[in-house]
Amino acid sequence: EPEVTQTPSHQVTQMGQEVILRCVPISNHLYFYWYRQILGQKVEFLVSFYNNEISEKSEIFDDQFSVERPDGSNFTLKIRSTKLEDSAMYFCASSDGTNAYGYTFGSGTRLTVV
Amino acid sequence: KQEVTQIPAALSVPEGENLVLNCSFTDSAIYNLQWFRQDPGKGLTSLLLIQSSQREQTSGRLNASLDKSSGRSTLYIAASQPGDSATYLCAVRPQGGSEKLVFGKGTKLTVNP
């Protein structure tokens, strides 16, 4: 069964450093998403991406965040200057956009900012 | 603003019991509702997707129902097993052009052998 793949599974970074989280969505999907889950909290929407541009973003997705699809397979989330409160599990998801099959999520990257 | 609530927050049952997890949402204008399973420290595994025009979906021992007008969904698990122990998340996709999913906080299920 097709999977969404995320790397790394766990990343520890120092406050103020830049991090890039990587995702390989399902190959025939057209819509890509990032969500995050702070420990003990709900899964929260960050951003959606379609046709090489952001289609929707939440208030969490401020100027320190950016997304990119650098080639035909990867989808990345960059956090420019990490803060302690960015520590969370970050999930990538993709969908084919038909609303027929829902979303497929990756296994997540646990980001720890120290 | 769409809000999703899941009750109970935690549930512990003996193996073999049938159980129901509840999800409610405040705005009935949804495209679909999706149930996920999350194991500790892991990703989200899709279990069932119910379109707004559907009343229920079934997969193996799982059955999910949707009553859009009352803003409720239930996930029924038959003959529970210890391997069913996980957190179960409900998420709705609102109508109106938004692509995001709005999640509940989940129900943590423990099935005791």
C-alpha cells in the first residue's frame, strides 16, 4: 500500500537553529499538507500546498515557517529559527484531491528544541 | 469555527468487549469525517472515511456511523483485542473551500487481556 515517508523520525536542535523536515508524499497525489501535534494536544493544521504554492495556512504558520517542493517527489517544511515551543511531532500528509479517499499521513518527525 | 470533541478521553475495557467511541462536531457543514488510529509516538493510520452523504462505513471489526445533522459520529469496535489499544482520533473536513482537517483530542483505548 502506498505510504507517505518522513525523515528524520527524530531531530534534536538548538534554539535559534534552522531545521528542514522532509516528506515524500504518495506519488500520484497532488495536495500536500503539514500538521503538528504538541505533546498531549490536538493535531493542528499548519499549511496546505497545491500546484507549487500554498493554498491555505493557519495562524500558526508565520514567517518563520516555509514549505517547498524542490523536485517531483519531496515536500519540505523549514523552520528558520526554532523556538522551544516548536517542539512537537510534525506530520506530513497527502491526498489526491478527489475527496474520495481522505488523507494519508506519514509516521511523523519528532522535533525537540533544546 | 469548527470544534471537534471526543468522549470519553480514555477508556479501559476487558478483551472481547464491544465498545463505542464518540465524536461530535459543532458545524454540520462538512465534506467528510475520518477516523484515525495513533499508536504512542507514532503517526496516524486512517481507519475509515465517511463522506457527508453516507451514514456509515465498515471495515472488518470497525463500523463508523455519521449523523451530520446532529453533528455526531461513532466508531464501533466489535470483539476488542489487546492490539486495538491505541488513541483513536476523529477529524472532519469542513465545507466551504477549506482543505484542512479539524481534529478532536482523541480517545485513548486500553484493551486488557
